[in-house]
Amino acid sequence: LKTAFDPMRQISKQIGQIAKAIASGERAIDILDYEPHVRDFPGATKAHPFYGSVSFQDVSFGYDPNRQILKQVNFAVEPGQQIALVGPSGSGKSTLASLLLRLYDPTDGGILIDGRDIRSYKLDSLRQQISVVMQDSVLFAVSIRENITYGRLGATDAEVEHAARLANAHDFIMDLPQGYDTVVSERGGTLSGGQRQRIAIARAAIRHSPIVILDEPTTGLDGASEHAVNEALNRLTQGSTTFLISHNLRAVERFDLIFYIEKGEILERGTHPELMAQAGRYAQLYRLQNDANNLDPQGIEHVLEA
Ligand code: ATP
């Protein structure tokens, strides 16, 4: 399901490894070197602090040259806009997001942030300004404090706590016997899925990123936990250009812009009311999901796989 973001998981692991490496005096560059797909372009310069406008200009991409995944994708969004990417499984939503991070480069066309091709920015200065929260976030087997600090090395304890409060995490952290010094396990362990997500959100929040990517961040959480995570996500994304990938159309109704993606193309775009008025694929899916939700909690997935 999340193949496109496997490299992303690697990157987020790398953030931890880099942090540890710097602490132990290794050169971060040696670790970054194993990112195989992209490199700094000759003449790339450090990115300025982004405002956060993003545009895709005729972007095509395939992992394999014989199979196009994205086909001439075009859009332009303003700083601070909230964009939802919806559509069937395998339609290319995560791939689109991974191109923005330059995990891969388009085979055709270009991606611009603040009007400049992202290949003209040094990779690390690009990625530093984009926060990612995925389903099932990666935590490291270090303290909660360090897990949050990996979002921005050198952050103070007060900044860590501020980010944790924003992420609805401070209270449950304080309830742990060792508080911020609690060492978490990489998978599962003492923290619930929702608590792990909130630590990941705190890690993202401490970066103050102008651009945020959320890839099904609440999938698999129960109702109460989902509510706490959503509240944290709302605060995290306030004022940042946000791309949310979601299978749940009810979760995207309030978004500024919804892209309905199918087979690598944006088939429909607009606000929820606009898309409903178009009475196209989005509207059809929305009605099916609502009916399915009323009948069967698994309905969303059934409908989307159909
Ligand atoms: P989902 O909703 O299931 O997450 P998606 O819309 O995000 O799907 P992508 O994950 O972008 O879709 O996948 C689009 C297509 O690209 C799929 O056919 C997938 O199998 C393929 N794909 C994704 N990642 C890779 C990869 N790293 N290498 C090769 N093919 C990939």
C-alpha cells in the first residue's frame, strides 16, 4: 500500500541516524549518500525560507520507464492552502507527494516552490522545510524528548514542550513515570498508535514547516484517538501549505481544494460543494462512501478498491 513512501520512511529514519551521527561526530553526508534516486543538481543553492506556493507543471513520472504513474499533472496552489488528494488506491497520490520531497524527480515537467524549480534548491534545504506525517510514524528507540528534537536539532526543552502541547502529547507524556525521558520502542510498545502519532506530530511541529504532507495520518486509529490526532493536525497545519492524502472523503470536506486523482491524472478539482455540483466521480464516491459507512464500517475500503 505504501510503496511510494518506503523511501520516505528511510528518510525519516535517516533524520534520526543523522542526528545520532552528528552527536557522535560522524559526517552526516556519508549517511545521506545512500539515498539513491536524486542528488543535488550542479549549481543548486540553499533554499530561502519558503512562503509555500507549489506548482506542478506538466509533471509526468514512472518508477519504470515503461509504466507512467503520473501523467501531465498540472496545478498551482497558494501559500497556506489546504489541499486534499483523494482517489482509488494506486492512483498515484503518494507518488505525487514523494516528488515534492524529491525522493524522485519527474521524468517530464517541473515542480516549483515559490516559483523556482525544486531541483535548483539544495536537497537538504528543501526537505528541511517540508514536514511529513504518515500512517504509522517511525519513532526511534531513544527518549521522547530526543524523538521530538529530531525534527529540529538544537531545539530547547521549552520548544520541545511547546511542540508537544501543540500536538496534544504533553499531558500523556507527563503521566509517564519518566516523562520526556521515557525511551520508546521503535514498534508498538508502551505507547498507543495515537500517542505515537502525536509524538510524530510534535516532531513535525517543532520544524515550523511552510509545507506539510500528511499521508493517511489517522488510518487505523479508534474514534477518541483519531479525534486527538486530528486536533493536533489542525494546529500543525495552520498557516502551512498542506497536502493531505486520505481515503475518507468526510475528512476532506472542509479543504480549500480537493484533487480527485485516478490513474495518475487529476480528473476533478475544486471545493467539496463544487465537486458535488459537478456530479462526477468524486460525488459518486462520496455518496457510495456515505451509504457504505452507514451499512458497514469496512465500507470505505470496499468502495475505494472497487
Ligand atoms: P494508496 O491510496 O493505496 O496509498 P496511491 O494513490 O498513494 O495509493 P501510489 O502509492 O502513489 O498510489 O502508487 C501508484 C502506483 O505506483 C501503484 O501502481 C504502485 O504500485 C506504484 N509504486 C508505488 N511506489 C513504487 C515504487 N517505489 N516502485 C515501483 N512502483 C511503485
